[in-house]
Amino acid sequence: MADRKPLISGNWKMNLNHFEATATLDKLRYLLSKDDYEVVDVSVHPPFTDIRTVQTFLESEKVPIAVGAQNCHWEANGAYTGEIAPGMLFKLNVSYVIVGHSERRELFGEDDIVVAQKVKAVFENGMTPILCCGGTLEEREGEATRGKVTGQIHAGIEALTPEQVASMVLAYEPIWAIGTGRTASAEDAQQVCSWIRAKVKDMKGADAAKAVRIQYGGSVKAGNAAELLSQPDIDGALVGGAALDPEEFARIVQFRLS
Ligand code: PGA
């Protein structure tokens, strides 16, 4: 895994109100210790309405879990009913913003152009994007995964400097594995993550490729985290369903112990 520190991110999606968020984090803070945070970076990505509560809780309890968001708009402000500006998230000490999750792409029509604008806006506002990519089952069976995934990465990082790419996070999430209980095999996930790293090297050079962290996402659980995370090009996990259960999520963070 070179010397890239793994990042385990809990994507809560549209789950847990701000009371439930506090209860979940209160359990998590007893399950994780200083030793865990030394070897693994951890972030949680609650719904927007929880972020202020989550920020206040983590800061007052001195829990070194980074606050993340699941999405944002790319403009600084304006007449965009229902949207949230990146600068608003930065003011809440948000560190990581998930961009281009397949649910945003498939259910809310986000295309590569919009995703690239968001990635840029997240950087301009002092935060780190987690840029997601991933193909469908048909694409996998038709062996079109490589083209789809590297195309999404191409569009998302094209306008960035090598230094920005080095500091960001990419997430490979096969659509057929999200929320289905079906995980890519560690070999398959490794293969695609190695293609992604090769693409970064092609576009932005060896230093950026060596430094960029690549997460795997799609039905990650305590039982499969260690195998996935021991692959040379997998530097973390983007966890959906299993992140809602603090015990399961803590065991994923502690994947080295299993
Ligand atoms: P899952 O979701 O772990 O529930 O499959 C992963 C994701 O969508 O980020």
C-alpha cells in the first residue's frame, strides 16, 4: 500500500437525523482509539442537516474523525434553490466532499462536466474531493469497465494540477456492488484500482500517481475489509450501509486486526 495512509469514509447517504447522528458518533468514539487514528484516517459524511451537530460533537469531544459531505454545488452562491455551496461546508470544517457518487450520476443526472466543476470548486474552497467512478454490471460483463472508469477519472482530474491530484481521493465503486451485498473480489477491485492509478500516471505524472489515495466502495463490511485493503492499489474504503452501525464501522477501521 506504499506509504499512503488509508482513509475509511462512512457515507451515511439519506440516513440518520441529527439526534441519531450524535448517538452513532457517541458509540463510535468509545470503539475507536488514538492507536486507530494514528494508522487510519476516518471521515463521516452525514446528511447536510446533521453537519453542524456532527462538527460540534466531534470538536467538543476531541474525536479526530474528519467531517465530510456527500455532495455540493459548484457556485459560491446564487439562485440555486435547494443547493449547498462549497464555502458553506468549509465554514463547518468539512474536510472531504464526495463528488460524482453513482447515485448522484444515475438518479440525479450528474454528468462528467458537472462532476469536474464540483471537484474544482471543492479544491477552491480548501477541501478535498473524493471523486467516485464505477461501471454497471453490463459494462463489467462487456469488459467496458476500464474505458468507463478511466473516462470518468479523465474528465474529473483533467483541469487539476498534479499537486491537487496527489492530495485528492479517488473511489472505485462498481454500481452492481453498491448496497447489494455483492462485493468485487479483491483481485477485481485491485485490477481496476491499478488501471485508475496508471491513468493518473499517464495524465499527471508518477508523483501524483504514487500519492493519490484510491478507495474501494461497494458492500464493504468488517468481514471483507482486510482482504480488500491489503491490495497494493487500494488505500481505503468508502462504506455505505455498514457505516450506519458503529460496531461494524469500527471493525472496518480496525481492519488490520481481523
Ligand atoms: P454500500 O455503499 O457500502 O452500502 O454498498 C457504498 C457507497 O455507495 O458509497
